[in-house]
Amino acid sequence: MSGVWVFKNGVVRLVENPAAESMERGQRKVLVHISTNEVITNYDVLERKLMALGWERYYDDPNLLQFHKRSTVHLISLPRDFRKFKSMHMYDIVVKNRNMFEVREN
């Protein structure tokens, strides 16, 4: 049995598919630029924020939108269609840009 243990209102329960449960409640995750408190609503906005942090566009794969930071081995790979931009992509950006972005429930 796999899932996530959730503690809420004094009750602990196992949620087997937390992403599906949050979607049922109408909650969606959003990527937020912390210093401006701006929700990233499209790739143009995200690209401007990443470029300001030293990221460069990487044109190796035409099916992906990719960014590379010269001073690291990090590569951010995103689906070209923003509608396919999921929480796993958001968390990848958060991990590679500590204290710059965060993922929030919408």
C-alpha cells in the first residue's frame, strides 16, 4: 500500500492518490515567484524570471523548453505546452532555485 499520510483536524489517514484528491476539492498547484509574489501564468513570465537568475535557454530538444545554468549541472526541462506544466515541473524549479520560487495551492 502506498500513499501519503495526512494529519488534519486531529485525524491521521492514508491518502493513496493525493493529487487526485486535491483536484476533487478544486485545488490546483501554482508556481509563485517569492520576491514579487507573482503567480507564473505562462512560459514568457517564467523565462524572464529564470533569465534574471542566470538561467539560459537550451535548444537541444525541440519538444521541450529547457534552461541551463552555466555555474551548475542543472537542467530544467519543461513540456512545450504550458497546459502540461505540472507540479513535478514546479518542484523541479523550486529545488533548483532555492528561496526564489514556491509551490502553493490555488
